[in-house]
Amino acid sequence: MGALFDLGGKAAIVTGSTKGIGEAIAHRFAEHGAKVVVSSRKADACETVAGAINAKHKDRAMAIPCNISHKDQLENLYRATVKAWGRVDILVCNAAVNPYFGPSKDISDEAFDRVMGTNIRSNHWLCSMAAPDMAARGGGVIIIISSIGGLRGSPFLGAYGISKAADMQLARNLAVEYGSGNVRVNCIAPGLIKTYFARALWEDPEILAQTTSRSPLGRIGVPDEIAGAAVFLAGSSGAFMTGQFLVIDGGGTIA
């Protein structure tokens, strides 16, 4: 059973991995044997998380700061990982932004463009760097962290939801394009998770009450509950799954 989730010898990049879901994934990947690049905009935060991982799992984490909105920084992230570890076996596109909370009619053009550029185009850039090399080596795994916001309408997260729906289509397209090279591409679509990123939702008593009242499990999630799915998709446990989105929301979308 352990071999299904064994990531030993694999090299992984996890964007946005100094907090929340990304940090949880980085820790769990290392726990299961992978070498992990911890990446976010702030170098000190990257070093802190990488240090915490290495304290438990010697030499399994490396810090490479990157603002995913800048293509040159993404190129440096990818090249530096390959230089250090020879390849990228697993790519997790987790970093995202949501600078606006409110009705779609009031979002500024600048904020709308930032959401689309960061949440879609940056993932496209990084996947386009990694996928061809993965296919040339005979395989690899790409995981894009989407959201249930990409599956349903919202009165206050419209642009974000559009971007997350597009990420699901990005995964489907890439799965078709690179499947012959044994590159698997999937999305994870979390519901409301208790992270700093989603604090505007779970810190609002009304929104929190609405969310938990219609959820069969009656609560919101925690980052580690998403990390487990990422381990599943990254290992041989997920070897026959590609082009799909895995909803992890406590049952909220079915109730």
C-alpha cells in the first residue's frame, strides 16, 4: 500500500507554498519522499518553510522565491530547479490571487486583468515550461489547484470563479496534449478551506454559517485535507487519472 503513495526520488515544485494549502502540500510531499521547491514572493518566508521541512526530512526542501506574475521569474524558478535536481517530476500550480471581493459590475479592469493573468496565464506559462520536458523523459505530473468557485456562480467572487473554471479547462487541454508522453494533468477543486487566502469568507460569520449549514459534513476544511489529495495524484496511486478535477468540499456542492 505504501508504494502507491511513495514519492521517493521525485522532484517537485509547489508555487504559493509558504502558507495554507501550498505549504501543507510541500510538507506532505517531503514526508512521502519527494524533494520539494518551496516558492512564493517573499524569500524569507520560503526559507522559513524550507527550513522547517529540512528539520524533519534532511535535504528535501529548497527555497526559490518567485512572483508568478512575471514570466522571467517563473523561468528562473524552473531553470534553478532543473539545475539543482536535474528535472521536475511534479508541478503543483497553487499560487493565485483574488484582489477583489464584491459584485462583478464593480471590479476594476486592473483587478480583473490581474486575476486572469495570475490565475490562468501564469499557470499556462509554467506548465508550458515543464510539460514538454516531462513528456520527453517519459512522464510527469501536473496538479493545478482550482476551486469549487469554478463550478458555481457567486455574488462576490465572479472573476475568481471564472479564472478557476479556466484552470479546469487548462488541465483538460494539457492532459490531451501531453498524455502520449505519460504526463498526467489534473485539478483539485477545494471548497472553503481555513487559510489566510480565504479569510474574507470564513471570518465572516454569515458566510461561514451559510457554508457550513449546507455542507453534509457541517464544517469547512483544513489545508492538510487538500494535501492528501495532492499526494494521491502525484503518486502511482493516481496513475490512471488525468484531465479531471477532484472536488474536496465536505459535500457542499452536492447538498
